[in-house]
Amino acid sequence: MFRTVGDQPTLWEAFLPDELQRLPVELARVDVLLDDPRFFAPFVPFFDPRQGRPSTPMETYLRLMF
């Protein structure tokens, strides 16, 4: 089962204080672009939430690769 979006906070997000979870201005601009559904649209046909085992959400993977 491939996941496209992470639906819960990560362990790191749970422990970090709020002031450390804010992105610098440059990264906030990139984050806005990555939140656009058109960015993930090409990957949607390859994901079936009913089959397979849980994986790293594609959103997380693409953000790390960016």
C-alpha cells in the first residue's frame, strides 16, 4: 500500500518546540510549491491504498529528494 501523503506528525515533529518547526523564508516558498496538488498528480496512478504494505509517503520522499 503506497501512501501519497503523511497523515500524522513524525516523531521529530512531536518533540520539537513550535519555534523550531517554522521554516526559513526560502524553504517556506518551496513548501508552498510542494503543497500544490499538481506536483503530485503524475504519481497518483502508481499508488493503490488497498494493496501492499505501508510505505514512506510519496510526499515525504519527494520533499527529501527536492
